[in-house]
Amino acid sequence: MYYAISGDCLEHSWEQLMTSKGPDDNLLGSMPDPNPLPEWLTDEDLQYFVDTYKLSGFRDSLNRYRAQQRDWALLLQLSELMVDQPS
């Protein structure tokens, strides 16, 4: 997926990949699979992601979403802040 949304993926745009999906398509099915890997993703990097996923799956990512309501309540003072460009 990182390759598909990177500037290195010249065969499709992210918008094309997302809007060309049918109702029975999965998220990764139409993603381009780079061969060889781009310069910024080494075999060692990829192996790190695989090993980490084998240990915990998506648990950490899901926990981040589970905490959103709590963050909203605890960080209300940040709700009025603006992100100025460039950031």
C-alpha cells in the first residue's frame, strides 16, 4: 500500500485505485506490487514489518482507534488549534 500511495507508483493514482473497486473487491487486491522494491523500502524494512505483524497483528493500530473518544475528552484544549501550512 505504501508504494501505491507514493510518488514512485506511476501506473495508477491513489484515487484511481480507490474509485475503481467493485463491491466485492478487497482493499489490497488491486494494489500494484512493485518488483523490485522501491529504494525507500528495503528487504530488511519489509521483514521488520512482517515480524512485527506476526507478534501483535493490528492490535496496536486498533488500540489507537479505540482511544479516540478518550483523547477527544482529554485533549479538548487542542480542538481550536489550527495547523498552519507549511507544517
